[in-house]
Amino acid sequence: MTSFNFATAQLSRYPVKHSKDLQAWDAADEYLSRFITSDSNVLILNDGFGAIDCAVRAARATPLHLNDSWCSLRAIELNTLQTPALFKAQAIDRGLVKLPKSISMLESQLTYVSNQLQQPLEIYFSGMQKHVSSGHLDLLKQICTRLEYLPTERKARMYKGVLQPCAHQTQITNLAVPELGLTLQNAAGVFAEQKLDIGSRFFIEHFHLLPSAQKVADVGCGNGLLSLAYHRLHPPAELMLFDESFAATESARLSFALNFPGAHYHIQHNDGLSGVEQIFDLIMINPPFHQQNTVTTDIANSMFQQAKQCMAASSELWIVANRHLNYPLSLKRGFRSVSVMAENAKFVIIRAKL
Ligand SMILES: C[S@@+](CC[C@H](N)C(=O)[O-])C[C@H]1O[C@@H](n2cnc3c(N)ncnc32)[C@H](O)[C@@H]1O
């Protein structure tokens, strides 16, 4: 076992301009790092910002990552100054898992790993107790052999088990939306995996208000629902979809291939529109309200700022959001024209122009 001093490692979250007061590691990362063995290949699942990677390197071991999040991979790169090596099917000696919020994502990740294993793998799972549910534990009992509970320390839970090699398929959920004539293909862990989001539904009910645009960006696209619905109304539009979650970009790719294989679309795994130099006629956003387990409007506000860089005077930014978040107020600081185009008790649809 090794110990690593997280406090002196100068780790930052990504995006760095947000949540400066929030730490880039927690007690669960520290607890996991105690199970690193030197001179080994360590598989890390869901390292939030690279803290576990740094601890693995400090122990002279080699980190290999499986991670859904583009922002996490970028944080790992920035904090370690190394491109994170991704787990494909390399031999591994130990697994360290930061438990993700989505149990179905955890299941699909563990299924993927066990499909690549040549021999049983000793694996440790941790998360802060407020984020670990009985569902996580039920899954671990089902998937691992020799599951043990280690003492909870500083509110971090810890389980140890053995993952056996096996060959199973990861599941895609078919979600039929007959009123839109669509069947969504949802990869494990994608937003609204089992059921359409009511905010997205409210937005789509008002799509007749949207302009008929040539170049359209769908930022935080999830399974591509908004773009699919837009394509149905405006088939010639060129659609660019962005999401930082790999499960999302994968779902969007599968959903377009099933519903509209001939549509003009491009799907990119990215932090919003960062680094995108194109100008769009229309940008649609149903923004996220959390990053990993932290509730925040930072990502939404960052998406609005990024959108500005990709707009011309005639472009329109359309947003659906919970009304209590009062985005019109923050948007008025960056956009000349901000109008509420529709609303109900819970949601507002906002149009912003430069
Ligand atoms: C509220 S969901 C909306 C999904 C979809 N557009 C819909 O309406 O059903 C927000 C989406 O934003 C994505 N997201 C979160 N942070 C992001 C970021 N920094 N860049 C791009 N997408 C992000 C999430 O993965 C999630 O798919």
C-alpha cells in the first residue's frame, strides 16, 4: 500500500474557471489510493480530475483509464501533464473504481472490463456515502465474487471484490417515442436513459417557434433527441451535436443511424463548444445542472458564453431550463436581446441574440 499527499499536489478541476472553491479530490480518492501497488498496471474507472492518476504515478505504477467524461480526461491531462492512457485490453493487476452516479453506467463499464480480462482482477470501489446507494451495492454483489465491505472512513465507503473474465454484451435501451415517431437508442448512463426528460419534451412541443436554420448546434446533446426532433421538421438542416459524455455521443450516433441515417449530422465528444470555430444559425441547449455529483449552474453559463463565440448577428440561441434558475438574468449580461418565448409552471424557453 502507498500513501500520496493530495493536498500538496496542486490539483485543479476542469473547467478551471468554475467552482474555484471546490477541491479536485475527495476522501474516496484518498481511500482508493491506499490500495495501489507499486510497479503494476492499475485500471482506474471514473477518475474525476486526475487525483487517482497522480497517486498511481507517485507509486511508480502505470495508470490506465476508463472514463465516460471528456472533461475528466482533460482534467487528468492538465493535472498530470500527460495524455491519459486509455484502457483497451492491456493486462492489469488491480482495479480502482470511483463509483459513478449511474448504476447502469457502472454495470456497462464493469461488463466491458470483464470482457477484456484474461484472469480474475482484484478491484476496489469507493464513493462518498451520500452518493452511494443500495443499488450500487446490489450490482457489486451481482457482478463481483468475494465481495467484502471495508470500514467507512471519513464518509467514504469502500468495497473490495474480484471481477471474473466473461463475455457479455453491454445493453442498449430502446426507448420508443411514438408521438415523435422516434426510437431512441440509449447507452447506459446517458441522460434520461429510461424516460424522456420533461424539459426536453416541453421544448420540442414548441419547436414550431424555432427558425428554419441551415447550420444548427445541439450543445449537451444527450441521445440526440433535440436534433432528431429538429431534423424531422427541417430535414435540410446541417446538425452538429456536442456532449462531454461518451455514453451520450454513442447514443446520439446510434439514434441517428436508426432513425435518420441519411441526415446531415456530425457528433463530437467535447466540452460544449470549446475550441469550435464555426458560426451557427441556431444553437439549442437543454443545459446540465450538475458536474459529476456537484449541483452547479457553472456548466450552463459556460455553454452560453461558448455559444456567443459561435454566433453572428442573425444567429439565435434557444434554451430550455427550469424557471427557478433565472437564466434570463445571467443571459442579459452577455446578450443584447433575451426573450422568454414560452413557459409553464416549471420551465421556460428562452431565445437570446447578440
Ligand atoms: C439536461 S441534459 C440534455 C440532453 C438532451 N439535449 C435532451 O434534451 O434530452 C444535459 C447534457 O449535457 C451534457 N453535458 C454536461 N456537461 C457538458 C459539457 N461540459 N459539455 C458538453 N455537454 C455536457 C450531459 O452529458 C447531458 O447529456
